[in-house]
Amino acid sequence: MTLYDIIFYLFALVTISSAYLVVTVRNIVYSAFSLLFTLFGIAGLYALLGADFVAIVQLIVYVGGILILMIFGVMLTNKITNVQIKTGVFQILPATIGVGIFGGFLLAVLLNTNWLNLNVKDSPATTFQLGQLLMNEWVLPFELLGIVLLIALLGAASIARK
Amino acid sequence: MLEQYLPVFIVLGIAIVFGVATVLSSIIFGPQRPTTEKLSTYESGMKPVGTTKERVSIKYYLIAMLFIIFDLEVIFVYPWAVQFKKLFHEFGISVFISMFIFLVIFEIGYLYVYKKGGFKWD
């Protein structure tokens, strides 16, 4: 077991345990905060896979942006914290059949896939390559992206202010 | 590859250790003689009113919504900015111009929101 493996299992543990808390905790505010650690753990896994830019995007957009919106959504809603969320076990038989079929399907895919055997442990940083591509080959889509973001901003502004 | 992330892990480690150590050390080493006055939210001030689960204003949400779009814009500046010198050597002034156009397109939206009063707090 190398250092790489230890760090991977550490991030996987953070992701899975906090994801478990997201669905089982009864207080929705705690649930939203657990989601923070889930998203953070996923960012760590991206970084370990050699996708450093995706990891940064995950941190900035999901942890820094989307999660804030979710927590505000919780805090804006009246008496949402007093609602009893059902986390008990019910409908066991249909659930077992459904999860069994879906789990079997996932397992079949897992076993039959030819996993791409990349050596991610010594892959170079991708951010510079991305910058090169954005400035050279994909410069027109890049400018179009500016227009797409502009439209999103105009839409948000007109919703915010009638 | 892991060597590149060593500074990140060091910062992460220091942050976690510092946060846990300061809280724990004040629990362990600080003298604790609690009274009802000391345990109240404000020891000398107004009595707290209502619960902590108050609704916040919708204005926060609107600002957060605008923030995410600016956040997305910054994401695309990031791969350009971290290696600007290398990109400049490779492609010349066009690197600067294409980013300038991108930002100008976006700033039109910024001006629109500003004129519409999207950043006003009332």
C-alpha cells in the first residue's frame, strides 16, 4: 500500500461517510453541511486522478457556489427545520427488488468494462494544456462561452429585479 | 504527481491541526466555572429573542445567484492566468486580445446588472 493508496482511501472514506450522513441525518441543515464534505472528497478524488483543473472547478463552483445556494435555500424556507424527515425503513420488498436489479446492473457493468489503464500517478498538470487549447484551437467557442455567460447573467438579473 | 500536491496537503494539515488544537486546548487548559449568566448568549447585553432558525432574506439568494455566474467566469480566466507568460511567448498578443474580448462581453452583463440595481441592498 503506497502513499497514493492511503490518500485515495482517506478521500474515499470522507466522501462515502459524509454522503451517508447527507441521507440519514434528520436535520436538513446538518445534511446540507455534510454535503460540503462529500463534494470536497470528490474534488480530492479528481485531483488524485490527475484532473487538477476539474478538482479546482469542483471546489470553486460546487463547494463555493452551488452549496451556498442550497444552504440559502434551506435557510430561506420557513420552518423547514421543524419538518420531520422520514429516514425509516419501509416498503422493504419492492426496494430490495429495485436495488437488487440496479445493483446487479452496476456490478455487471463494473466487471465487463475494459478499464482504461492510465498511469495517473505521474501525469502532468492539465491546467496549462487547457489554457493552450482555449487560446489556440478553441478560441471561438471560448468567446461564445462569454456570450452564454452574458445571457445567463442577464437572465439572473431580470429575475432578480423585475 | 503527489509531490506537486505536497504544499496543498501541508496547508490542509496546518489548517485542520490549528482549528482542532485551538478549540481543544481552550477546553483542556481553560478553567471552567460556569454560571447561568456566563452560559447565556450575551453575558451583559440584550436577552436573546426568538429562535436561531430564523428565515433569512431572499436578497442573499439573489446575490448568491449572481455570484455563481461571476464564479463561472473566473473559472475560465484561471487556466489563462496561471501560465500567462508561457502562453504569451507561444501565441503573442492574441492571448491578451482573446481574453480581453471575453471579459468585455461579460462586463456588458455586469453593467446591465449594475444599471438595473442588481447589486443594491434594499
